[in-house]
Amino acid sequence: MRRFGSALSAVSALAIMAVPADAQLRFGGHAAMITGLDEIATDVKNPLDGTFGLGGRVGFEPPLIPVGVYGSVTYFFADGTELNYWTGSVFGKLGLPLPILQPYALLGIRRRASSASGLSESDSGFFAGIGVQLSSIFIEGAMDFIDEEIPDVNNSPIVLKGGFIIG
């Protein structure tokens, strides 16, 4: 009888404390801008410095846990050149479960590709960053750690993004 009472108490506690699951699948859009540190180190100006981009993301965040897995694509509009430049990323997000302003860290793999005058180049590498989210609005910055160079493109750009998340 004691086992039954304990089991009934545990089931009752779980039923009372159960909360509806928040949306686990998240969608969003963002605006991005490329900047970098290579100009400081080498006195070489990156032709994509200040380039604006637009993109989207989709992610999975389990309820009540401040972690997530995301995929993101961004196309950058290189001003005044024939350069096409885009990035695709898969990354993990680890946040602090604060009530209003939620800081987080990013770590992932980014694929970037460019094409100009019929020639195309691409490479992949890791990136890391930090961000902050307020309700459904976010701002983040990430730095690439890619060994190979794309011609005329900064090897380790810093990408700043701001956007929204639905879900």
C-alpha cells in the first residue's frame, strides 16, 4: 500500500507541476554586416568590410533548457563589385536563463562561398560568438576561424547580426 501511495503522490506531483511546452521549433530572420580585425593587423582593407546581408534561420530549443541547435543562411550584397558572397552555418547556442535579457554564446561551423567573374571559391571553418536576446529580438556577433583564404575576402571576419525569432 505504501508503494501505491508513493507512486500516486509522484504522479500527482508531476501532473500538477507540468507546464505546457513552449514552441520548440523556432524560425527567424536577420540582417548582417561584415567587419574584421585584419585591417588593424595588416593594413589591408577588406573589400567586404561594411557589407550588408540578409538571411534566415531555423532552430530547435527544448523547453526549460537554455540550449539550442540552429541552421542559418545569409546572403551578402557586395556594393559596387561583381562579388557574390554567402554563408551557411550550423551552430549550438548556450544561454543564461534570465527572465528579461538573455545573454548567450554560439559555437558552430560556417561554410562561406564567393564567386566573381565566373570563378568561385568556398571554405569551411569554426566560428564562435556571443549575443543577447530580449523577447523575440536578438543581437549577436561572431568571429570566423577559417584557415584557407578566399581571394579578396577577409580570412577571419567578424559578422554582426540583428534580427527576430518566432516560436
